[in-house]
Amino acid sequence: MAKPSADIRTEYEKLKAEIERHNRLYYVEDKPAISDAAYDQLFDRLLEIEQQFPDLLSPDSPSQRVGAAPSKKFESVRHRVPMLSLQKVTTVEEFADFDRRVREGLETDTDIEYMVEPKLDGLAVELVYRDGLLVVGSTRGDGVNGENITANLKTIRNIPLKLSAQTARQFPLLEVRGEVIMKLSAFKKLNAQLESNEEQPLANTRNGAAGSLRQLDSKITASRPLLFYAYGISDTELPRPGSQSETIELLKAEGFSINEHMSPARGVTNVAKAFEKLSSIRPTLDYEIDGMVVKVNDFSSQRTLGQISRAPRWAVAWKFAAELAETILEGVEFSVGRTGVITPVAKLKPVRVSGVMVSNASLHNEDELTRLDVRCGDTVVVRRAGDVIPEVVEVILERRPKGAKPVSYPKTCPSCHQPIERLEGEAAHRCLNVACPAQIEGRLFHFASKGGMDIEGLGGKLAEQLRDAGLVHDPADVYALTKEQLLTLDLMGDKRAQNLLDAIDRSRHAELPRIIYALGIIGVGETAARILADELGTFDELAAASEERLQNINGIGPTIAGNIAQFFHHKANRTMIDKMKRGGVVFPVHQRKQTRGALLGRTFVITGTLSQPRDHFKALIESNGGKVTDSVTKKTDYLVCGEDAGSKLEKAKKLGVTVIDEQALLNLLSREP
Ligand code: IVH
């Protein structure tokens, strides 16, 4: 292969820098300096050199922005510092409460300086730069583990692939966080295009951004009009700017796009003014925002305040009130949930609310139906707040068509036609027939869901088929399914049947909290299931626990405790559990995970001579939620290094593992968890 001459090398480096400068002018500063044709010429020359001298090709080349070969699935990546979520407020009073808690936490009476930032409605991502190069980009995921979507993020033209040499030196590791969005104008154009190609249009800009980023083929991502706006850096590494406003300055100087409406505001009154202002300009913006993020500006104050569970005490999302829309009620249907609750559902003429097309809305229960007195043909007001299920809030009586008939509540279950009842003290009507087909289907769907036994491929449609074929009466029956039985179902080929059986088999080893959740005990969601597993450790302990013992568990109230006791009292449920055991479900002992500690989820290796024996530091790390292993690998987060370190230090340097000394370890510990 031909070796590039020094001239070619220089030309190549210059071209890379020049193209990135134009990317920046065009995508970040909105001030293009050359014509598209001149840009294409530079780009073609770059590609020519790379083709001729493939050895030159570097990961920060603008050519890497066109997308890589499709991948089979996204790898999981752990965030060194968890990506937190935010507490929410919707009124000035609630914000003033938040502010009071901040001042109490900081033991001060003076007004707090906040940064106020539009809350962009896209997808949160993290970009990891090592020695100035973008090496990993990931989604937020569950906050601790995200998906590695580096190839896709590299296609976003306003994301720097390389930082300045000075920043690279100052921050050998820099983790930038922000939001990927699709502008409204670009979204509309893209949808028109998709529709004219008879492809499925995107529901809203957030789905547009999320769907485009989660493409396994990054060439598709490259074709989508996405932009990244940075709003912070994670606090893994010192030195660090001293405040949020300094961070924003640093990011801006490095060429990251920053939202133009971020600003400091001191005290509740000024923050409230900023909120009013943002609300008023919202309709003029070419991107969707769902509120304002308010952050305590000073980082040492942030550290003092720390966090509660997964949200910081130093920031809050001040959300806009739910959006309203008017439409026509075309009919009312009654749906039966897995617990037998009957819910009236409004069938609406499709209408756009907060960026989503809505055609169904909950009418909750009979009392609500009576209160609203909705009738077919009525014009109704529909509300949707964030991810919440839309609901009908009001009927516009003046526009009621003549002769509109009231909706009559059914006397029997729409699924099994048995009489339905309204239990004392409940607003809901229930079908009490445990063999009701809708309930069987609902329980199976819940059992197999992602938070439950996570049986991939077993969704609503298949649950319905399995029930209709009489193959499943209760969820435990899935463990007795055979391939022959599956093959009798519509649209079921050999491959799909085998995949399903494999997924069922994997679920036999589900962790205890999943099993508890999957049972579908009323009121026991994922959080309660985890608390129960943490507290009781085994399934048998749970099944044997008295109502009183359950009530005494922190986080489990009397109603849930009662529901659990009742669940295990029912013979049908005990039979189902026996069937699961016979079907090979393991019911593992639950290892309680440490959920607190400044070093939670970090892996350390200790080397060299320290001021105290290694076991001392090992115990210290472990008691703060960290893990200590013997050898340095890619998965190591920190090498704690004393005097006279040898091969481990070298390996850490080679792998880019962060090396810290004893004092830096103690600094990490003093950080708020
Ligand atoms: S700060 C602890 N700043 O809102 C700080 N988040 O739950 C957490 N978001 O999806 C994030 N604009 O991506 C922050 N200026 C902003 C933001 C912002 C949008 C999103 C974020 C996440 C959600 C926070």
C-alpha cells in the first residue's frame, strides 16, 4: 500500500479541520461561509485521500459522519456517573417550595442564583471524549446503563468529533450531556417525504429524534435532520468548572451548540419571570420544549445538596401545564383490564395534543361519565400531560347535536358477559370472573412484559391467540407450551416458535423482583416488587409473610399488604405458582443490591504502596458501593495508584483507565452520593 507523503498528511489534517470548521459554521453558528458546491469539493478530496491511503483514516474524520455498517444490536454501556431524572413542579407555589428546600439545605436566607434552561423535548444522550476524541456516545437508558449508539451520534453534524488540544489536555476525560432533537420544520418536511413514499410518518419530534437515533443502520440516522444541544458535563473528573454557567461557556467555546434561551436568574421572582417569558415565546420556537429546567448554579452548592433516590436536590423541571384540544366524541367502548376493572374509553376523532395524535381517551369510571354527561357526537376537550394517558376534561354543551343519547353503562362484562359489580368503596366496576377471557389475556400480557418475566415476542396479539386457542388459562401455562402447539397458531412459523420457546426458557431464570411483579398483584408495580425482594430475600418468605409484617416494610402500605396476603390466600394463585415451579421457574434467592454510596457501580483496582494496607482501601471502597477487582481491564473505572506501581499502571494508561492517587479517592468519597 502506498505511504502518504508528508505533504499529503498535512493536506489531510488541514482538510479535516477545514471541513469541521464549515460544519460548525453551518450547523452550530448558522453562518455558512462557503457554497454547498465548494463544501462538496473539500469533502470529495478528503474521501479521495482516505481511499488512497486508508491508514490515514482517523475516527475524527468528517467522513465518519455518513454512518457505519449496520449493527445487529446496541451494546450496553454503563454511565460512570448515573444520568439522573428530575423532580417536577408546575406552579409558582411548588417552585417556591423547591427553593425553600434548597435554601434550607444550604442554610442560607439569601436568594439563590439559578440557571434556567428550556427543557428540550428529545432524547438525552451522553458523549464521552477521551484525550479530546469522541469515543463513546450513548442513550440515557435506565440512567445507569444506556445503549451504545456512537456510530449514530457521529452522524449528527453539530456534534464535535474532536475537542481543542487545550481542552483535551485539561480534561483527558470529558463526558458531555445533552439532548438530541429534531426541529419542527425539519420534522414536517421529513414526514411529508415519508408520507409521499408511503412510509409510516413519525408521531412527534421526540419520537422522530429517538426513532432516528435508535436505528441499527446508522446510514438511516445520517439521513435524518437531528441536532445535539449540550446542557452539562458529568462530574467524574476534576478539575471541573465551578458552576453551571461556566460549564455552558466551556461547552460553547468547544463548539457545542447551546440553547439560546439559557440564562441565570436569582430568586423565585426572577425564575418565575423567566418561566412566563419562556411560555410566551414557546409558540414561536422551531423546536418542542415541555418546560424549563432550573438548576442551582454553583457546583459546590450542588454538591452540598446532593440527591434523593434518582433525582438531584439542586435541580427541578418546571413543566408547562398540560395542553388542551377540542375534538368530537364518536363513541364509547368499555375495556376490561387484567384485574377485571372496566374502563370506559372515549373513541375520538383523531386530534393532535402536545405533539401526539390522540384517538382514545380515558373516561375513568361511571361517576366520571355521569359527571361529564358525555354523549356521542359531543364536542369534548381533551387533555394530555406528558406521557400520561389522555383524558376527557369537559363537554362543550352548546355544541351538542340534537337528540344526542346518553351513554349507558353496561350491566355485563363486554368480554365474558357475566354480570359486573361495583365493589364497596371503589369507583370502578369489575368483572369478578377470574376465567374472563379479557383478564386471562391481560394477565398473560403483563406476566410476559418487559418489567416482568420479559418474554420477548409475547405481546398482546399472541396473548390473545394463545387464550383463544385454549393453550393458556393462566400465565404459568406458558411453561408447558410445545412447539407443535405453537405451530397450530396463525402466522407462526418454525423460527418464530423456536424464538418464543427460547425466550420462555430464559425467563425461567428471571430475578426475584421480576417474578413478583409478573404475578400481577394489584398495586405491586416494579418498585414495590423490588422493595419486597430486597426486604424478604426469597419467594417463600413473601408467600408466608403476614399482612402485619408486610405493612411494616418501608414503602409498602396497608392496601398493598392486604392485596398481597389476599393473593396468596387464593387457591388459584397458589396452583399457578406450583405450576411455575413444576415448569422449571427457579425462584432465585435475591441478592440485595447496595443502592447507595458515592462509588456505586464503579470498579477499582488498587496498586503500588499506599499509606495503609490495601485491605483498608478495599473495605472503604466496598462500603461506599464500589467494587474492587485484581486486574485492570476495559471495565475498570479507576486505578488507585500508590508508590512504585508497575505493570498495572502501564496497562491502565494503555486502556485509558483513569488513574487516581489516595487523595483523589478520598475526594471521590466526600462527594455526595
Ligand atoms: S439536566 C440532573 N438540562 O430532561 C440533571 N435536562 O429528566 C438532569 N432535558 O431527558 C438533566 N433539557 O435530557 C437537563 N437543559 C436541560 C434539559 C434537560 C432537556 C431532559 C433530559 C432528560 C430530562 C430530565
